[in-house]
Amino acid sequence: MARNTSLYFRVVEGRNLPAKDVSGSSDPYCIVKVDNEIVARTATVWRNLNPFWGEEYTLHLPMGFHNLAFYVMDEDTIGHDDVIGKISLCREYISSHPKGIDSWINLTRVDPDEEVQGEIYLELHVVDNQQRRMLHCHVLEARDLAPRDISGTSDPFTRVFCNNQTLETSIIKKTRFPHWDEVLEFDLDLEADEVSESSEVSVVSVEVWDWDMVGKNDFLGRVEVSLDTIQKFPATKGWFRLLPFGNAEEDTGGKLGALRLTVRLCEDRILPSMYYQPLVELLADSIVSPTEEESITPLAMLEEVSSVESRQEVAMKLVKIFLGQGLAVPFLDYVNMREVTRTTDPNTLFRSNSLASKSMEQFMKVVGMPYLHGVLKPVINQIFEEKRYIELDPCKIDLNRSRKISFKGSLSEDQVRESSLELLKGYLSDIMDAIIGSVDQCPPVMRVAFKQLHKRVEDQFPEPANETVQSIGNLGLQLGHGKEQWMAPLHPFILQSISRVRDFLDQLIDVDSENVSEAQPRTLFHPSVTIKEGYLHKRKAEGMGLVTRFTFRKRYFWLSSETLSYSKSPDWQVRSSIPIQRICAVERVDENAFQQAHMMQIMTKDNEGQLHTMYIQCKNVNELNQWLSAIRKASIYNERMLPSCHPGAFRNGRWTCCLQSDRAVRGCSRTHSAVTLGDWSDPLDPDAEAQMVYRQLLLGRDKLRKTYLEFSDPGTAPEREERSCDISAKQERSPSFQDRRMAAAARLLDVIQDLERAHQAFERREREEGPNHSHHP
């Protein structure tokens, strides 16, 4: 059994931010941290105190998390960026909003004493020593402490308070992963008058500090454990999460501005596969064994009871379930047929948030994204590489920037528009040629789905007047009627392209359905499909003794589900490759390891069991997170993934992170192999997908009962309308139809109840096993 935690957040916009620049404005961007690790950085909005970002992310966090924080920064060209303020949301607060958070939240000041992170390993136990009771506090090590020094490290020591006594460990310099292995002893039998009367008498307080030669020491976090707990259990030991002093964040009353945020948390217990099999089989029956009354299938009931807000997520999970079953095309044909047959006006087809429209949308994202990237990537890369100034909107033309496109000084607005128009036509022509020439690159399963959809629409609306609906809708019919009249010079090019697009769509659906096989379970793409690619900087394996800037070489990387390969350039014939199955860890690297930011390490194991590490530098934190996520997803089912690793490098005879001299010593930090960004490349996970569908059915169980079981007068109009708008009155008066309808609902309710009982049983077992006294975070 596993836990599945997904955290969705959207940084929408900011308002009333303070001016940090001499110009009276700011250049704000946001950094998002989960448990003090940067997971996202928004774009910078230049010279704006009310910025709009609209950037959204989803994180998969199987081990859970404690805190989500948003920092608003002011970017400076020279020197360090300024901190404007922060918003910190604990997991408990987020989970107390089951429908999510969507609101304006005031920024607060950043208090260094609250910026703590990491964990400390302690062993605490009480022993009797010659008629005296003693507390032994064994301070072994700490990991992932906050960097307080300019070097990116700290000089940590531990201070322990117990029974009015204070003892300290030694100072370990220049590390965020100190090893002390020291035992501090406290006398628990001091005379009462020697002990101050305070709540601290019954508490062991362990504080971690960064030692400074000049000035005061910096606080790194603390842990408090009650003596009652230590005496109750023979040995209280394990990793303890370091916490701040707990000072309440000062509400500045909006003086630092505010952010509008959307945050949702989904936490699920994932049962073993056998518990979900009846639900998956029942859903598949809607496709494999369709009934004449398509409104009483489990899929139809699921659509009826799921909320509009959850329909997109439901659609995504269903698409992945049926992809894993090899039934995605029949599933789409089923929901599309329901959509088409219930539509009377062809102009409203797929205009609602129906299960069909959302399923087609998610199917194209999951299956078609590599195709889209492959077709448009060359043109998009060309546009970015050329960096030409293009602007047709007269309100946005910047004549100063136009100097970059002319050696004769500034151009007039008319000249800028004319130059922009020609460049746009060229780029659009390249894009159109790439799309129209990509028929053979389109995934066959997509082509078959489009072919079946075309046939359903053609059968439902056979009239010649609806021929446009069957192909490309109203493409081109609205030109000239929009608000952006300055785009009118491009209309002739668009109109000339319509016939080519129609031919392209006709070719797309000209495919032999019988010879197309769907993806196998856990596989969304052909092994040769490139999931991610781009330039990165690879560290030379033999470069440990070289100056840092000479040890990295620019290489072009390709990632597929089978290999991670690289070469000097995209066109270079010779490639080096790493089999994905050999990867055993993909982790971040501390900045102080090579004095370089945005680095990751890929650890592999050869046939002899020898570990090898490749160090790679990315250009920014977002690129780093994307590559980490992509490689972790590709290797997520690998066996023997490492539970720990070194976030530093072995240099000059010791690890830069924990300062250990043994190269083969156990890693000083946990690995995060399953922490990934949620996107179209998420691997199939049948159990997690089925769990989400079950959760939606559980939320809609009362409505399901009321709609399909709890009625006595089938002729009551409100009851009929609520049950289903497309069931004819004649069918509802048919006893045999009612029997089949009730039986279908009863089967689905039984499956829901069995899953609910399984969850309750696992929950009881967890309670009976008691708390985990190793105190893992």
C-alpha cells in the first residue's frame, strides 16, 4: 500500500507590491518552495507593481510534505535580488480546504529565524546509573540544514536543554550534513529546588545553531520531545524534523502587497491492485459489452455524479486507465457517440464541459504531445534563435527595439509593421508546411480516434449543410469580425491555407483501423520517442582536478523511455548512451560542490554493480526541475533505486557535503526518486488512476442512490429530469428497463462499498500498529 500526494498550485497575480528600484517600480518574480526546496520560478514581470503571471504547476509528492511557501522577489541586474515578502502555507492548512484555496493573501516579512530546514537524528533513552536516573541524548547527525554562510554551507553545533541543564556538541565546520556521534548525559534526579519551575522541566529541547566567529550565531532549527514520551518507550530514536521557534508571522496589513493564489491538495491511500480490479472491469464492461441503454452503464453514471470542476481530472484518469487496458479508442468512441447523439444543434458539439470533450482533450495531450513537439520544434527553435523583433499591434510597437533589425538606425512604425508582417508570413508558412506534411508522424491511435469521431458526426448530421461541421468547423468564417483589426494583413494567408488544412484532416482520417494497436500498460510512447531534449553542460569525468569552469562541456541530450543519450550537437553522428534501466538515482547537487548552481547528478550501476555518477548543469532552476522530473519518470519502475545519496562531490579525499573521507560511505541525504512534476508525460499508474475514479464515485454515492434506486413513482417529472435527460418517458415506464437500471446501479454501488471497506480495514490496521516512533518526517 502506498500514499499518493499531489499538490497543485497556480501563481495568478500580485497587487500593490512595494517599489524596490530607484525608478519607483519593481521587477517582480516568484520563487515557490516545498519544504525549503525550490520547485518553481515564475517569469519576471518588468517594471510592474501589479504583475500577472498565471503560471500553474502540479507536484507528485509520494512522501508527503510539510510546508508550501511563495517568495516574491525583485530582480536586479547588478547585485543580489531583493526579497519583497513571502506567504507560507502548512500542509494542515491546505488540507483543511478540501475544495482548494483560491484567494488573495497578504505577503509577510521574511524572518531568518523562521527559515529553517532539515532533520536531525537522535537517540533518547533513560537509564538508571547507581541509583540515579540519567537521560542519554545521542546526537548522531543532521542533514539538509539551511546554508547560513556565504560559502553555501554552515558551521553547525547542537545545544540541548534538559532539567535546567545545558550541554553542547562540538562544532562541525563548513557542512550542511554534520556527523557528531556524541552522547550528552543529563541528571534527571536533581533536587527540586535546583530545578526552575517551568514547562521546560518535562521537555528535552534540542537546538541546532550555526557558529559564527564574528557576531551572533544563526538559528538552524529545533526539536522538542517530552520526557514522558521518552520514558514511555524504551528507545525513542530516528530522524526528527527541525522546526522554527514558532513566532507568529507578522501580518503587515497588506503593506507588502498580496498574491492571488490557487492551491489544491489531493492525498490518497493507494490500495494493492487486486482491490481496484472489479472497478476497472466494471468500467471496461461499458466498452467491451455495451448495452442498448447506454445511459445505464457505469461510465454514464460516473459522468452524471461527477462535478463539473472534477470532470477534467476524471477524464484524464479514464483516458489513462483505458490506454493501459488497450481500450482508449473504444472508450473515446463510446463517450463521443453519447455526446453526438445527445446533440441536436451541430454548432454546439463539444462546446460543454462534458466527459467526451474533456476526454478528447486529455487524450490528445497525453498521446499527441510528442507528435506536437516533433512537428513544431524546428520552427519554434528557429524563431527563438533568430530573436527578430516582430510586432503588429500599434499600441505595443517599441521603436527603440526596432534598431536591432536595421543597421540604418530606428525605423518608422510603418516600416516596423511591414518588416514584422513579412517575418510573420514566413514563420506561419513554415509552421503550416510542417503541420500539413506531418500526417505520417501523427500517432496511429489518434488518427483512428479522429476517424471514428468523423463517422459519428457524419452519421448524426448527414445533411450537406453540415459538411463543414464534419471537418474543420467554422475555420475562417470569423476573420475580420474580431477586435484585433491590426491582424487583418494576415487574413489572406489564413484564407489561402484553409483548403490545405481540409486536405490534411482528410488524410489524417484515411487510416486502416484494423492494423492499429494501442499502447501496452505503463507505456504511453514508443521506446524511440524523444520525451525531452536540449543542450546541457556535462562535467568531464576526468576533470576533478581542473578549474571548475574548464570541467564542463556543452552537450545535446535526448531522453527516451529506454536511453539517455548525448553528443556534441543535434546533428553529430556519434552518441553516448546510458540505458534507463541502469539509473538508480537522479538528484540535485549542492551549489558548493562545484561552485555552480542548478546542478543534478545521475547515478548508474554497471553490470559489475559499480556505481558511476554523471554531473550535469542546467541553465536555470525550472530547466533543472524539468529534467529531474523527466528522468525520474522514465526510471520510476527501475529496481534497486538508491534510498540515499551524497548531494556533494568527492573531492580532495572527502565528500563536500558531509566531509566523510570514505568514498563508499552511505549517502548523507535521502533520495527523491518519485518526486516529479505533473504533466502529459506522467507514466501510467492504474491503481492511482482507479483510486481517483473511486473517490469521485464515493463523493457522488448519495446522488447515485437517489437517482437510480430511491424512487417510487417513475412518472414524477422532477425525478425523471434528475435521473437522465436523454431517457425517454416510454423507457422509464418500462419495468424491465427500470430493473436493468437499478441492477446496474446496484453493481456499481457494491463495488464502491467493497473499496470503502478495504480502505477502512487498512486504516484500522494502521491504527492498531500504532505510531511510528522512529519519527520519520
